[in-house]
Amino acid sequence: MKLVIPPLIYMLLFPGGLGLIMTGLLYEWVHRKLVARLQNRIGPRWFQPMADALKLLLKEEIIPSEVNPYLFVGLPVAGIAGVLTAGLYVPLWGFPAAYSFDGDLIVTLYLLSLLTLSTGLAGWNTRSRFSLVGATRTLTQLFAYEAPFMMALLGPALAVGSWRMNDIIAGNQGTWLMFTQPIGFIVAVIGLMGKLEMPPFDAPEAETEIVAGALTDYSGRGLVLFHIGRTTEMLVGLTMIAALYMGGINGPLDFVIKTLPVLLLISGFQTLITRLRIDQTVGLWWRYGALLVLLQWVVLIVLKGIS
Amino acid sequence: MVATAPAPKPVNAELLADVEPRFVKVREFLEPIASRCTVAPGFNSPEPNRIDVNIEAGDLLTAASAFYDNHWGYLAAITGLDHGPEEDYLEALYHFCGGAAVTTLRVKLPRHGGSVPSIAERIPAAGFFEREFAEMFGVYPTGLQDCSHLFLPEDWPDGLYPLLKDTEIPSPKTIASMDGLDKPIVDQGGGRFIVPIGPQHPALKEPGHFEFTVEGEIVVGASMRLGYVHRGLEKATESRNYIQNLYLLERVCGICSHTHASAYSNAVEQLAGVEVPLRAQAIREIVAGLERIHSHLLWLGVAAHEAGFDTLFMYSWRDRETVMDLLEQITGNRVNYSICLLGGVKQDVNYAQADALRAGLDYLEQRSRHYYEVVTTDSMFLQRTRDIGTMSLAQAEYLGALGPTARASGVVRDVRVEAPYGAYRRFPVSVVMDTAGDLEARFKVRLKELFVSCSAIRTILDNLPDTELTTRMPRRVPAGETVSRVEAPRGEAFYFVKSNGTDMPERVKVRTPSLCNWTSVLNQAIGRQLADVPLLIAGMDPCFSCNDRMVVVRDNSMHHGVRSASSKGDAHHTEIWTWEKLRQYGIDFYRRGGNK
């Protein structure tokens, strides 16, 4: 599908920018509703995430006295900027990515990590005890899931032999890699949950121990920017998984059909599993996650060598 | 009604058979100490299951250690008893319970400036009892490591001991200050810092304050502070009559309200020599059983939430609604059931209610079986509970743990079985035990107790005795002292009631199970990961409102409080403000442009 959209509109309104944020909030509603129904609750109405975001944007932002105010205000902006930029390199809504260059897959993955890094720095900057423990855990966890997650998303790239996302999608058009590379797919989905700090990987913001983790001292605008960043990251992540592992995305309907089941899968996992301690999270990723993906890489490389 | 109730057992014979050998042993090892006493040497037995021994303060540690050296029971409570300015002395009562037998060491002390040796070194559980005794009566145990306030606020005036008879509690100050939490501690050196949990924290729905010193993720030190909801109930009982006190004490706790009502009723009925009709006893046990189911389901949800398993939390709280509805059907109330009356119960259980109960219990039992399966087979959940917070049998006994927390470590300690009261004599229950002592065992024990409670309630419903619901209760209760022990969902609730022949009690001492279990939790936390701490706290099913029973006071020597608008120069002067005055002050303050 070819659709010519002027670059500025693409970046600020649709499908990037505002469009990306609004879609992200809608997806957040779907996610919240699914989890609620799975937990025998009613769940929010469709506009609740937007109402939450709007309300927090209007609220006073309290800047603690001992923090570096520039960092305090700048970090959420940096985080959300990273995620929105990442949105430009993925086929959002099934439209081809706005920009594409050799190696954009790697850049997108790093841009997505910027939010986690900002969260960690924000926790370190606010100097509250809960934030400090939360920041330590956020960054520890980053080192746990980042490598397996990245390796899982590079699996399809290996199969095609290109680091450019458009080439990978074109090269695998019609082949559902989730069936030929099941390990990679599962690790990618669970890695996304780790990235989004969803249960069972919510130790960095375990409310029963450290209140809200790294973001404990954030309020109003800063908090909501982190929140929107997280939500948008979920959408970009889902798009990447659907595009790379589910045979590309052909148009908006295909986008919804392919991303929602992944979201359902995530919600299901999230409801079924107890929060892991941070040492258990790290153990899980390095003992199983990373090794399994490596195994798949070996199989892939051997198969490619044979053919 | 079906009148085929089991024949009543000869209670006293059985009780005596259990108690006699224990008393023989006590007399044996306490004889040398008791004979040294100058006040009134020897033993006396005010009730068949109790022995009082007067001892000298200097012999306290020897005597208390003797109980533990001879493996005779455990320290259940320390009661302070003020005999008033006329008789001019106070007594410290150290109650030791073994089976159905209660031995009380009585130490006579001057009303001001008295002192006893601390026994907390030998019996760790005594630490909290001694701190409570010290702040309430002014008797500071020598050798006690931590003499800071446990229940009373930090700004409580020195020298004002609330439970002394002649202490008048002044009217509440208008704005209470809560301090001690603004300590600027981030780094304690060596990468250590303190993570505070509470009094306002998402992990605790009730106010308590814990300070965990952590090195990275590992807890290396733990301390706690209670009393944020201390309401001074023990003092309040002394100015209300027996009937008013029933409603007051029922509000000690929101979850185990019936436990407190029935423990108090049992005590007053014993003092008055009133036998409660069998049907009333049975109905009390039905409510106690339902209360236990309610409490354990609530706990299961909270514990699952602390572990980060919200799905289990949501489901168990949904099912908790069922048992609350059942309780409402029988008693008319969902929280403070108010079924007890002195000398009986308020409401009967009719056929329709009995059927509703049976149906409800079937559903709850089926759900509980499912939860039991979840907590014992879900491997992710087991990662958070198996071999975590393990407490051995010896540790549990040494630290004085009670209730399901102790039973999960293999301590056979259940008042319903050891010293059956009320309907438990005719409808006995079995003790649920586990020997692993870890968090998983605590989940198992509590969930199995749900099954036991369900079947016990069914048995009673099938054999409900056909008698009156109430019996006559005198307004004035003859002078005497008694001890009443009731198994709450969290462990033994201990009541000491002293009457003086009027319609108001002389002294009511309440010792709730949570107070005994804290020592074990703080001990388990050290060396564990911070992430395990909430679950460890939840593992003992803490109940803060049970623990705390706050007195607020106005005193001119206080350093906190509202500075009067009229006397700004005098920083230490406080006065009572009316709501109107406070409102006017606020308006003027902002008109002036704030705090300039």
C-alpha cells in the first residue's frame, strides 16, 4: 500500500506523533480491559487512559528541592522522544515506515531503550530511597532482558540477511516466522513485557516494596510523559513483533488483527504469573532466555549454511 | 430443630486431668523461689485452671527462665495492675500458659519509680510486652535494650502513665503531630540506607512503621513502631459498664471482632458464674468459624498482592464477599458482627439460614480447594514462598510465635484444642499443622484451616442443641480475676479481666496475637531480599488495629502542635482551637499572603 503523506504531518500528526500517542492510549485501554476481565474485574471505559493522561497533563508538577531540575524535566521528554522517533521506523497501522535505512532495526531497538534509561536516570536524580532502589532495579532489569530481546528480533533479520526493516518484512512476506522461529517469537513477546515492566517483571515498580519505584517523586506532566512513553512503546513493540514474526502488516485491518492477539497473549501471561524478584528475573533471562535464542541462532545459521 | 446433640463431656474432670500434672511440675520448680517471697509466700489457685505465685522482683528472671528450662508453656502476656493510690502499690502479672493451665507470677511494686529486671534477653517475645508495660505504668525494666515508645506518640509527656488509676487523660489536642519520619537518612555509609515502609505505604493498608536497613537488595537490619491507631481502649473500659465494654472491645479489630467479643464475654461470664446456654455457645462457634474463613480469605488476597500475584488477590476477595454475605445473613452485620451478648447470643440461626450457610460453605470449600492447589503447585508462586522465611520449631517456640504462624513451624498451639472453651468442648476441631516452617507452609496451614472450619460449622448446624439463646446476667459482677483465652484467626487472644463487685471492670487487659508474632517477622527479615519483606510481613497476617488500642493528649510542655495566633512569641504554648477558629486562622493566613 502506497500512501503519500507530507513528512511533517507524518511526524507530528499521523500516523506518527499524536496519532501514535492516541492509538497507544487506545491499546492501553484494550490491555487494561483484558487484564481486568481476566482478573474478574469490570475494567475501565474506553476513554479512561486518555482522561488519565489529560488530567495528569493539567496537574501541577512538583519538582523536589534536591534534584537537578533540568534533568528532572528533561528526562521524560528524552524518553518519549526516543519512543516517538522509533515509531518512524516501524510500519505503524500497516503503512510503510516513514524512514528507512540500512540498520534501522538496531537503531529502533536502541531508541526504545532510551525510555528505560531515562526512567533509571530519573530515579537516580530524585534521590528518594524508593526511587534509588527502583532505578537500580530498572537498570539491572534492562541488562537482563535487553540482549535476549534484541537477539530475538534479530532472528528474522538473520533469516533474510539484512538489517533494514523494510527488506526483512519484504523478504519474509507471507511467511509467519513465529512458526519457523517459535523460540524467538516467545522471547520477543516476553522481552517486550520486560521492557514495559509488566508483571511478572514489575519488580522495578513493585508497589508493595518501593511504592512506584524510580518514578515515586514524579507528578503531573513528568509522570504522564513517562506513562505515555511506556504506552507508545507497547504499540511500537507490538508493531515490530507483528511485522517481523507474523508475515508483515498489510494495511490497518491486518495491523489490528495481528497485534491484538499478541496483546491478548501478553495480558494472559501477566495475569497468570506472580511477580519475580529482581534476582529471579535476571536468572530467568540469562539462564533460559539468552541461551534459547542463541540455540535458535545456531540452528538458523546452520540451516542457512546448508541451503 | 434436631436434638441429637452429642452428650456433654464432663468438662471439669477432663480439664483437671490436663491441668493437675502441669501444676505439680510448676509447684516443683517454683517452690524455692516462691518460698523466698516476703509478701505472701506459696501458691494459690483462684480458679481450677489457674495458679498464682507471688515472687520478689529480684527473682523474676530466675522464675521466668524456669518455665522455659522445664519446657512448661510460654509467656502469654504481662499485665500491669494498679491497685490505686489508697492501697498504693501496683502489680506486674506475668502469665504463662501451658495447655489449659495458666500460671501467673505476681510481682508487687511501688506505684512510682518501681523497677523489674528485664526478661527479654531470655524470652524475646517479652520485649514488646515490657515496652508496653513501661510506657503504660512507668515501670522500666532494667536491662531492656529498647525503651522507646511502642504505642504512645513520641511527644507523649514524660511521667504521664495512662493506665495508672489516678491518671486523668486530658482532652485531645486539636492537631496531633506525627513525627519521627522526617529523618534525612539516605546514605548510612557503606552503601547502606534505610527503606521505610509505612505508616502510609501501598504495602500496608493499615498504619505501622518499619525501617529496613538495606545493603543493595539485602536487608541487614529491621525495626518497627506501632501505635498509629492506638485508641486507649484498655483505659476506656475502666469507665464503662460491662455491657458498654462489649461493644467497645468488639471494635478492637475489624476482622476478628467476634474473637474479642467472645473472649470478653467468656471472661465476664466466668466471673459472674453464668453458664451460657448450649445453643448460644454453638452459634458463637458458627460465627467464629465464619470469621476465620473471612479472615483467612482476606489474608490470602493480601498475601498474594504483596507477592505481586494480583489475580489471586482479586479472586479470593470476590469469594470473601460470599462469607461476608453469610455473616450478614446470620448477624445482620458484615464487619462488627455483634452476635454476642453477655450470657448468650442475640440472634438464632433458623432453617433457611442454615441452608444458606450450607450452600455457601460448599461453594467456599470448593474455591478454597482450588486456591490450595494454586499455592501448592504454581511454580512461579512457589519461587516466592518455598524455603523463604523458614522458621524452625525451636525458633518458633523461642520467639513466642502464635497461631497459624507457629503451627506452620510445627508448634502445636491452638487454644481451641489445648484449652477448649464454649462449644469447642462439644464440637472439637482438629489442629492443622505443618513442619516446613516456610511461607508456603503458612499458606497451607491457613487454607487447610478453611476446610476444618467449613466441616466444623456443618457439624454444628446438623447438631444444633435446642435450648434458650440467653440466660440471666447480673448487672454487677462479683469481685474476682479471670483469664480468658480465645483462638483468633491469627492465634491466641489473651484477656485478663479483674472485677471489683461494681458494674464496671477494674481492669481489662487485651493481648492480641499479632503482638507476639512481630518478633519472629523482624528476625526472619534479616538477611533476606527486600522483595521478600512485604510477603514476610503478610505471612504472619499482621493486624495493626488489634495491636494498637491512640490516646491523644494536650500538654503545655509539648513542643509540637498549633502555635497560637495570639501569642506568636511563645513557641511552646499550645491551646485548644475550635473548628471555627482554625478556619478563621486559615483565611487570615492566606489573606496576609502566607507564611512571611
